[in-house]
Amino acid sequence: MKRIFMILCSLISLVKAQEAINLYADSIPNSTDKEQVNLEKNVPKLFAYTADKSIDKNIAVLVIPGGGYSHIAMDHEGHAVAKELIKNGYSAFVLQYRLPSPNIMRDKSIGPLQDAQRAMQLIRTLHPGLRKVGVIGFSAGGHLASTLITKFKKDYIANPSHVSLRPDFAGLIYPVISMENDITHKGSRINLIGETPSQDQIKLFSSNLQVSSNVCPVFFVHAKDDMAVPIENSYRMMAALDKSKVPNKLYTFEQGGHGFGLINKTSDKLWFDAFLSWLDTQD
């Protein structure tokens, strides 16, 4: 209970990130209306948190908040998570990605993925000595993280130096995985690939249908009573990973619904501690 109290206090009193980094120095790829792209809310950024040198594990985590691809839950699924990571020796980079929109993108379906790939590229370029770079994503941010770990072989951004865009590990927290009718989060699907997507689009953005044996190990968190994003999303991704012999682990809650962030108030158990323990086994 003391641990839960400490985390709750950190959520109440968030500190600002140490550094904000624009993802793109010049033009933003896949953009249309430059005036709208340059509005503050549409400028893709990384908010960098650096672990104290005395406990630094030399591992970084890209943090991708959710929001149904309609907004970004930057605080409880972003900055709060970064703060907990740096307390435990991990550097963290919170991603403010572009929300998919035909007003600012030629192809809105790949805009968020471009930003996630660019984030991986930038982290590895700015910090070449890192032992590992992983990703943790929540809800629709979990979907974005799942596309990042399954689509790393194709560069959706300019990558002349062939920097690896493959995360070394992933945490998918109550993630949207599938775009299929029976289990998808409809708001996320509509925002990303439209009201009437083709079967090819549904397949392309259903991450459980894009798994290969080269996907990184994955840690899942999901509540069984999640009505917004059914736990079947995690089950299907796990089945695909198992089929490809990719290590994975699921941490479940009986209750908690959706969007609880670091703290599931229906339980005194902390999934984040389990995630950190799992990370220790990945070295």
C-alpha cells in the first residue's frame, strides 16, 4: 500500500520533462497543410527523461500514451510512466505523435507510425551507447506500439543510415490490437483507417495478423472486464506471438476496466512492478 501511495503522490504532482525535442528538424513527412501541421498540438515531439547516473541501466523506453487516436493522454499514460521509469534506472522518452487526420496528412493511417519510427531512430541516433531501446504503449498507444514492433522491416520515414527501428522489448497495456469488427475499438479504427476500411487495411493494421518470428518479446497488461478494448485483443496477439515462438507474458486484473494507467484502483497489486521484474529477465 505504501508503494501505491507513493505513485499516487507522483501522479498528483507531475514534474515537467527535462527536455522537449522536435522529431523533425525540417519538413514533416506525409504532411499537407503546412499551416495546420505547425500548430503546437500537431508538432510531433519527444519529452526526454534521463535516469540518474548512479542507477542508470543504459536502457531507454519509448512511452506512447493512448487516447483513441483522437487525443493523447500525456499525463497519466505518458509523463507519470516516464517518472516511474527513471526512478528505476531507465531513461524514458514520451511521444507526442500526430493524430491521424486528412487535414494534415496525405495518408493518415501511417502518420502516427512514422512518428513512432522517427522516435526510435532519434533515440538511437542521439544515444548510440544504449544497450537496449524498448517501447511501452497504452490503449491506442498500445496499437501504435504494436505496429511499431511488427512493421520495423519497412521504413515509413527516411532512414539513410539504416538505423534499426526494431524495439528490443515491448509493454502493451490494455492495447488495441485488432481492427477486426468483433473486438476492435471502433473509435480508434475510424480515426486511423476510416469509416469503411478495406479488408486489406483491416489486415494491415491488425497487429496480430502481422507477427513474425523477429518481433521482440512482449509484456501485456489487461483487465478482464475491459469493455472499451476487450481483452481478446491481447489474447489474439499472444496467440500470434506463441505461433511464431516469440516470448510473451500476460498480467491480468479481474476488474479495472480501461484506461487506469499505472494504478488499477480495484486492486492492491501493481502491474508496473511486474513489468520491471519481467524487464530484468530480458537481459
